[in-house]
Amino acid sequence: KIAVETFPADELPPGWIKEIKTKKRGNMTRKDLFFTDPKSGYTFYSKLDALRYLKTDDISKCAIRPIKQGSDSIKVS
């Protein structure tokens, strides 16, 4: 089971989305945090990587390569 909560991302430009994905398997619960750029469609695993991308506009500087999302996968609530 997966639940997704979306919020505007603090300390990032307007339009950036912060997602918290909660997964439950058996008696274990896991929460993952993601930051999505609405212009490029990249999803970053940390705010630090998102800020690094904004500063350099280069995804190779990120600690973990971001995920490229399709335009239909971004949902704001």
C-alpha cells in the first residue's frame, strides 16, 4: 500500500513539489521524501540535491541521479 502526500517545497522556487510517499508492508512502514521540479520534471531524493541542481543546472553534480517524470505524474493537492 502506498499513500502520497504533496506540499509546496520550502526553500525552493515556487512550483516545486515536496512529496512524502508512505509504504506499508506487513508491520513495517517506510516514508520516502522527494522534491520535484515542475519545469524539467526531475525528481530529487534530497533538498540538497535539488538546491545543487538549481545552482548549477547540472544533474551530474547530484549525489544520486534524479528520476525524470512524465508531465502527467506530477499531482498537486
